[in-house]
Amino acid sequence: MKSNKLFSIVACLLISVAGFGTAEGKILRYVDENGVVYYTDDENSAQSSGYQYDSYDDWGEPDQDKVSLSFDPKTHKLYIVNEFASEVTVKIKASDKSLIKDTNIPFDEPIEIEGNQNYLVGYVIYGGDGELTLSRTFDIGKIFRGSDTFYYTTNPNELIVPFKGAYKVTQGWEGGFTHQGPKNRYAIDVSMPVGTPVLAAKKGKVVDMRMGSVTGGNNPSFRPMANYIRIQHDDGTITVYVHLKGNSQVVRVGDYVQQGQVIALSGNTGYTTGPHLHFALQTNTPKGVKSIKFKLNGVEPVSGTLLRNK
């Protein structure tokens, strides 16, 4: 009877959505004397040309269906199925732990799982009245155990400018509108024409991408339509390239890329007021993903900085 009861409960596992959303914010959009559109968090730089406030969202959300829970009612064993090419860090949650009579599952603790794995987490036995719901949250990548300042103070030349040409940073670190949350605090936006070659800032493995969208615009409904590529590096950090041109990728998930290799073309997909590249260096911590400071070719990419790469 206990086994049947458990089966009926776990068969309807609620797969919880991880907190990947970025809080809404605003940036300034203006046109300079040459007719070039810019996006900035610096009101002074926009005043002379006139500006308007636009809602904006930079975050490209991983496919939630690629990390799932599976339960074997005969053995009471719980599995995590990871369909990503990269490691993921998962936390298992229980709706009411008082209903659990025996388990060896580390609830609410980060569990690192290799790519393309059906991972045995442990067993759980239910023995009370009521319904028990098991859920999961996850972040792409393994837990980063390095220094948060490595790319800024220890080795500031580790990353190169991730595009061809010379373009200005139009929203920098801790931008007053969209770069405030932990995942994007140290992200940058660089205005550039659609079709600009985007480069891998460092060698690594392509672990996640969405590149099928050809839609973008100044409407919240476009949020899920942002194209992006994620590259995981040997130290566990991940670089993220967002708003890419649809179907412009020249790499595939699982590919290893070299620093400076073209991975796709810049675009204007997703929730955006104009063509640009959103770039961030992120690390996975026990408390979730966060962005960290970096320099590109040894230069701190503050707003207004001209970044250049041949």
C-alpha cells in the first residue's frame, strides 16, 4: 500500500521553474547626429539628442524541459534527467518534508550533474497522509570555485572583445535600469548593426543555445524569442551572448570553440529596442547564478567605452 501511495504522488511531480527571469527595468534610447541608435543608462549622454524610456529584458532562458525528475515506484529511487550537453546544478525540493519517512536525498542542496546523464539522486519513502510534491530548480553549469576577481585583477587579459569591429558600450555594469540583478549586474550591452560577427571571448564548449527566432521588438511578449549562445570554459565560468540573429549560428551544442572563433551574427531578437549584443560572464554558486566583473583585452567595459576587435 505504501508503494502504491507513493507512486500516485510522485507520478504527478510538479517540475518547478527555476528563477531565470530578470526583473523588468528601463534604459534610455536615443539617436545621435549621424542617425545611429544607442541604448544607455546614462541620461546625460542622451539629453542632447532627445530620448525615450523603453522597457527591456536581456535574459535568455534555458529550456526548462531539459532537466526533469523521474521516479521508480518499485525501488523508491529518484532520478534527475539532464539533457543539456553541459553540467547542471540542481536543487530538489519537497512540498512537505514531514511526509517523508526515510530518504537519503540532499533536499535543498546543490547537486552537480554531468551533461546528458540520467542521474540517481537517491531514494525517498512516503509514509503519511496527504500529498507530497517533489520539484526541482536548476542552473546551467557546475559550481564555480574560483576567485570572483580572476578576470578583473588576476588575469584581466583572459577575455577578448566578443565581436568584430569597433562599437561602444551603451549600458555597462550595474546599469541603472536592467543590470541590477545578480545574473546581469556585470553584463554589458553594445550597440551594433545586425549581422556583425560575434566571437567567442574565450575557448570553451558550447553548452546551450536557442537560435531559431527571427522576432524581436519593444514588447514584453518577445522575451522568449531572444536568441542566445552559452559557452562554458574550463574553469566553470560561462559567457553568454544574447539577441543574436536567427539561424546565424556556425557552431552546434557540444562543439569546442577557440578564442576568437565566430559563433554567430549579432541581431535584434527578443525584447529589445534595437540591434545590439548583450554579453555577460557568469558563474554558478550554491546560491545560484551570478555575473562577475571582467575586462576585455585588458579594458574595463564601462558605459561609453569603445571596444575594438579586428
